[in-house]
Amino acid sequence: MKRTVVLMLLLAMIVFAHAARKALVIANATYADTPLRNPVNDANLVSAKLTQLGFLVTKVTNANLQKMDEALNSFVAGLTQNDEAVFYYSGHGANVQGENFLIPVGRTITYEEELKYHAFSCNLAMEKLQRARISVLVLDACRDNPFKGVRSGSKGLANMQGKAGSQYIIFATEQGRTAADGTGSNSPFTESFVKYLGDPAPIEQMMKKVSAEVRTKTNAQQVPWTSGNLIEDFCFAKASTSSLTPLTSDQYMPEVAAIPNNFILVEGGSFQMGSNDDSDQKPVHQVTLSSFWIGKYEVTQKEWQEVMGSNPSNWKGDNLPVESVSWYAILKYCNLRSIVVGLTPVYSISGSTNPANWGDVPTSNNATWNAVTCNWSANGYRLPTEAEWEFSARGGTQSKGYKYSGSNDIGSVAWYYDNSGRKTHEVGTKTANELGIHDMSGNVWEWCWDWYDSGYYAKSPVLDPRGAGSSSRRVLRGGSWLGNDFDWRVAFRNNSSPDNSYNEVGLRLARAK
């Protein structure tokens, strides 16, 4: 009983801590004509620091215009008149006749007249953010040469005037000047900006330090600029910041979020599932799937630690995949993470979706835990079905028929026996497959929802199959850093008792569309 009360109090404290301080971080770097090296690094640095300071952070990287608009709209939809909101952007920017635009990726803007149709309106974003009690815009933009065909000769961003008393705008450099991308891992501005974020001083005082430092290290070529007046003090660092560390995922967006960060939308379609290479992969059969979201990466140790408060992995590292996790423990992680970020939990045990009521994760099969049910229409986190996993690994409707996920060359897409050094590696360091998903071959095995049945394919339904009705083992997919050539193929099936945990086994999340 005491354990249940404590967990419920912790959940309440986390949700309460997230209610007032929120941040949207956007970074664009992969421009076709003028790519930038540091915006994503900048976004990661800012997100990590704001998270440490108690902000509920939404991060979006390399976004087209639609994704930027959807991210802002979802973020703003979750703001209240009591919130403190921060909007940070790193990437190309430009102005036309005094109106500022942030440049999306995915489209080459040739003429400045196109900006108001194909770029993100910074002025509109400022207006939408006014619903918060205090909103701060931080623009590490106005990089040099953002697009071709500029006829007016205007450089950088224009000055902006926010809502008097409640909005404060920070520019990486003064009006009409361009900001440096930087030769190191971060831009000069963001490096200094993050350095002073932890000072419990009003923002006006903090920015004096930032401006002086940037001016010095750029030989006066770049001097940050601010605009706006606040009627109450705003400090990024509170004198008594909670020790609870919130998640750092874009899933903090309200449930209306259209594009979760680090998830890939897999459009529904039909494919031939299975293979003639092994008996339990036969028969090859047609499967038709509805659309769903799946994780771009395997769940990392940092993501697991932030929710579960512990890290069972053998090799430690924030960006290494979490491993040594049982199937049962993953159900608890999925529901707890869903509750923390305001999504509807997927799994139910003995009628309860709240993991506080589930008791300890079992070390052996028992009737209570094996009676778990899945609400497939809920928007929370869950494990992919085996069919969803294979469809994603094959590249979905974009599949090129590769043997492994993304290539016929195992070394280009996977950490495996010959190149892994007999250990896991950071997620996303190998080439992605056709859908932009990483590590579906190699690194760690990934649990799926399905009970394992060697003869299931002969009786599988065509539409959205979800595995056998019962068994003593659950499906594993994808191979690991240790294994043979068979393991890493997109069609290969493996299985294990759901209470087992090995240093070769991790997970990838899915969500209903």
C-alpha cells in the first residue's frame, strides 16, 4: 500500500512540475544547398539544459514547414495563461520587409517572395505564444546565405516587438547581421547561452553576460540582441528547482500532436510476410496493416532511466540502447511513460492501466501478468506487433527488398558479431532503412507484443495480426551485436520467456496513429 501511495505521489509531482514551464526547441540543419553543421547539436544542448532546469521539453529537428507548424500548434494548444513558455530555434532565417521567417528543410527557396508561402512565420509564432503568462523567444538564426535570389539585400533578422510586459525576444546577433554556425560542436551564441542558463538571475542580467562573452569570442563580429520588457522577473534557473528530472521527448506534446519526435509514421499497406529460409517463417503470407507510429531508434538507457529510476543495462551510456529488460518490465515502462506525458495507457493488468497497482514485475510466469490486455486504439506507448515490426524493418511501402533492414550489406546498417566488439553501440550510428528507421538489424534484439507460435503463420489473419492467443514465450526480432547471419535478416523470428532479461535484448516503441 505504501509503495502504491509513493508512486502515485511521484506521478502527481511530475505532472505538476510539468504544468508551468514548457519549451519548444526546433533545429534545422539538413538544407539541400546550404547545410549547417551545428543546429541539431545546439538543440540537444539546449534541450538537455532546460530539462535539467525543470522545463517540459518538446524537441523537433530537421523539420519541413508542415512539421514545424504542427509542432508549434500542438505546443501552443497545451499552454495555459499561467505557463512560462520558451521557444528556441537554430537554423537558417531571413526577413522580408521587416517580417522574420525561419527556413524549413525539404524545399529550396529561390526567391524571397516565396518566404511568406514556404517558410515559417516567426512573427506568427510570437503572436501564438502570447497565451502563456511569460514567453521567451530565442533565435539562433539569421545564418549567412539562407537562400538564393535575395534582391532586397537585407541580411539577418529584423527586430521584433512582442507583447508588452510578457514577451522577451533574444537574437543571436543584432539586427541586420548574420550569426556564425561555429567551427566547434555548437554555435558561439548557443554555447554561451547554455553556459549561463543555470544562473538564478533575471533573464535581462543573464543576457548581459551572454552578449559580452559572444562579442569577445567572435572579435565583435557578433553581438546578441534582446527586445522586450517583462513586468515580472523571469529566471531560467529557479532557486529551488525540483530534483525530479522530466523526460526529454517530443511526446510531451498534448495528445493532439501529429508528429511525435523520434517516431516514424509507417503508412499502412500490404506485404508478403515471412520467408522460405526457415520452418517457422513459413508459409510466406500476405498481411495488410493499418498505419502506425514506430520509434526511429531503440529505447535508450537515458529514456529508460528517466521513467523507471534505474538502469539494468550491462554497458552504460545515455545513448546506448537499454538492455537486460524483460517483456514484463517493458509493459510497466510503457504505461508509466504514457501516464507521465499525458497519453492514454495501452496495457491493462487485472483491469488496471495504472502500473502502481500491478505489484512487482514477476520473475516467472503467473496468471495475473499473463492476462495482460492491450487497448489498440489508445494513444499511449506500446510494443509493436511482430507484423508491424517486420513491415517497418522491410521499409514499409518504400521497401526495396533488402535482406537486412536497409541494405544487403550487413555492415552498413547493423552492429553485429564481426564489427561490434562484442557490445552494444549508440543508437542511430548506422545507416537507416528506407523509412529512416535505425538499428532494426543488429545492436539488440527487440521484444514484440506477440506470443510466439512456430505454426502461427499458417493461421494468421490477413488484417492487423497480433500473434497467437497464448504461449509460454514472446517474440523477439532483429538480431543483436552477437549472433549469426540468420539473426539479422528482416524475416527472422526468435523468442524467449517474457521474464527473461539478457544483455542482448532491448526494445523499440510503437504508437497507434
